[in-house]
Amino acid sequence: MNDIIFEVKDMRYLNWTKTRKSSGTAGSFLKAYDDTGKKKKYYKLSDYDSVKGIIGHECVNEIVVQRLLDFFGIEHLRYTLVHALVTIDGRDHETYLCESEDYKGKSESKISLEDFYALYKENEETPIEFCKRMGWEQYVYEMFLIDHLVLNRDRHGANIEVLRDAKTKSTRLAPLFDHGLSLVCRCHSVNELDDFDVTEDRKVQSFVGTSSTFENVKAIPKAYFDELPKLAEADLDKVFEGLETVIGREFIDKMRTMIWERWCSLDSI
């Protein structure tokens, strides 16, 4: 479990900036960075409410999805879940946050896929057709797979980035990142968990695909599935290892059920 730091770190030196939730509901997602070391580090918190404090568990979701991506051998931004003491609006909070490093190379710059597509698409070319022409077909299939398993609601055009290398004049897609708005992210209580249907085809944001993860996985060729490692229910033990002290058992059980049932649904889809 080298992706979790359980010992509390004093990180009250970080300055947090707020990003309002795109849904317009109460709460904010807070981000910070530290560029005093050899490598610039980025930090983000789960959903924050100015009255109730940190109410979400999006940072835990990042670790769960990260471990799933590791199982399938899919490239992704690597996060560390850090038990930390932070200060927000003059108040101290003990919480878990996500830490990551910059994934850009020294000669690389980034642009959102949405903007890159707008600049270079041909005629009425759709985003998925554009990605196939650019040679990013495998990336799209991997993204569709994982977004279905965890019901990622937030794969908008800026949550996929294109990295451009000034030296080699080449482009590549950034490793998959930002999976916080997935799994049972909207459930803040056990009652909400009980009412949440983990198999439902809920509407999602997906710049490359459709608003249905079920429809998106239909675009994946069978040959791709045949080459995937086969997920067994016992493999989820490792996916959730060590998280019992971070988030309640009820949440873990619900997320585990979600991933397993949505994986099993792939055959019928």
C-alpha cells in the first residue's frame, strides 16, 4: 500500500483555491500546489462545504480507480492518498487529500482535447473519429472501459489533455486522470447508499463518447476485451486494501459491488 500515507502530516502551509462544482450545487473542490521542492506537487481535496467542512470522499475514489487501472495495465496519473492537517478559511481540518506530480515532460505543453479537436478536426468529424485518426483508439477504449466500471460522471473535454512536445513535434494524450466524480460520490450517508442503484445507466459527461457508459462500451471491439486481464471478485480485495480506516465499510461494500456488477454486465452489453 505505497499509495496511502496513514500518519498525519502537517500541511497547513498549503494555500487552497476553490473551484465551484459544475453541477451548481453547494460545495467546492479545493486545489493547491507546492513548487518548493525538486518536483512540483499538486494537491486536491474532496468536496468541501464552508459550513459542514470536508463532506466528500472523491480522494478515496482516485485511489480505488488507480488500483483498478493498475490491474488492467492502463497508464494513468499516479496519486498518493495523504492523511493531512490542512487549514481552510482559517479553520483546521484533519482529512485525506490526494497528492500527484506533473505528468508533462520538460519540453511538453498541454491543451485540452476539446480545444485541440476544435483546432484540427476535419469537416464533420466526431471526437471519437478524430481520436481514431490521431492513433488514440486504444486510449479511448481503455477510457470507456474504466469509466463504465466506476460510472465516471466527469469526462468532459478538459479532463482529457493533449501533450505537445516542442522538440520532437509530436503529440500524445496525457495519462488518464481525475476520477473523483465516480463510484458513489453523491452518497454522503448510509441511507443514500441504500437508495443508490449501482447498475443503473446514469447520464454522464463524456466528450469523446455519449452520455451513456453502456453505449460507450459497445464501441469497444471484442478483440480488445479478449486481451484484457480477467477481473475476479477476489481481485477487489487488493483494490480496497487499507481503506477501511479511511472510509466506512458500508461505502467500501457498495463500491465493491458496483465495480463487480458493472464488470459482469459487460457480457450482456
